[in-house]
Amino acid sequence: MTQSPNIVLFSVHKDAMAAAVRAFAEDWPAARTSNILEDGLFEWVRATGGVVPEMYDAFQTLTRYAVGRGADGILYSCSAFGECIDACIAEFDIPMLKPNDAMIEKALDQGSRIAVVATVAATIPTIAVEIEDMAAQRGQEIELVPYVVGGAFDALAGGDAALHDRLVAEAAGEIKNCDVITLAQFTLSRAVPSVAAVTDIPVFNSPGAAVAKMREMLGA
């Protein structure tokens, strides 16, 4: 594999896309990245509260386009669409990575009582299944402690990133008796410094872990 592979970043929100782009720029600048952004999917899943069958078609269509354009790998940054991404992984024969898989591996290595922080409620059921499935494959018993931070995502979408980070940090500061805190959306990666400042619990986020995992998958 070339040291400058073509990685397509598949996002449904501009801030998640920005987090993915930033992670590659910092951790794997030699990779060539391009973006697919379909923010209508984000509004759709917020309205429905979860994945509906028609969303699978959208993911298949856009993934087929990326593969046809010569992608060496695809990183999805949209945590609420795990089932749609699984269907694409089964359909197409190139390396593809779900948003949180690499972070979940690190979290399970850290311990079994896992706090899951999200700012979009639809993310929690999806990542819970992903964590439980990976834990079951390891034969590891776990306990998930979910936190949905109200108002934070709307603050970020409205341009108030400082309020977003403060709300997330306040929620994280209330987390006790957990082995690890996972930030379950790419958009949350910007809040890592604020969260780390209020807790001694290890804090993991998806973008950095995902870049390292994609690099490993491509042997680059």
C-alpha cells in the first residue's frame, strides 16, 4: 500500500467532518483525504430518533460512489448509523472503519465500566450495541453508563463552541466510578481538553484512534 492512500471521509455533519480532517492532518498528514458530506441524513436521524430502512439506500449509494472514485479506505464519522455502515462493510471489498470501533477497542482494554457521553440521543443505542458486541467477542463482561448532554449539540451547531465544551465538561465532571469515559461522536473530540481538566478518569475520543486504526488496516 502506498504511503499516501486515498481515504474518503464520510460525514453527515460539518463539525464531524472537520474533526476527521483535523485528526488526519495531525496524525497522518501523508494520507490524501477527500470528503463526502450529506447533512440531510443527520437531520433525518434526529427527526426519526434512529435508523430507518430508507437510510440504508443512501449509505449504499454514497459508498458505491466513493469506491468507484478509487478510495483505498473509507472512514465513517457518523456514529448514529452503525447498521447502515455494517451493511456497506459487508457489500464492498475495501477497508472501511466505523466511527467508534478503534476507540471501543481502547476502552475495553482500559476496563469494564464504561461511561458513554453523547450530545445526540440517537447515538447511544448504536454505540451501546457496538460496545456490547465487541465485549462479547472478547468474553468480557461490561457495564455501560450513558450520558446525553442536553443543549450541547445545538450550541455547537449555533456557533457557540465554548458553550458546547463547557456543557460536555460539566456532564463529564459528574461521572464517577467508571474505568473510562468515551466521547461517542466525532464532534465531541474538540471537548477533550475541557473534559480531561475536570476528571481523573481516562478519556478516549474517536477521531485519533480511528486514524491510527485505518493506518494499521492499510499497512501504511
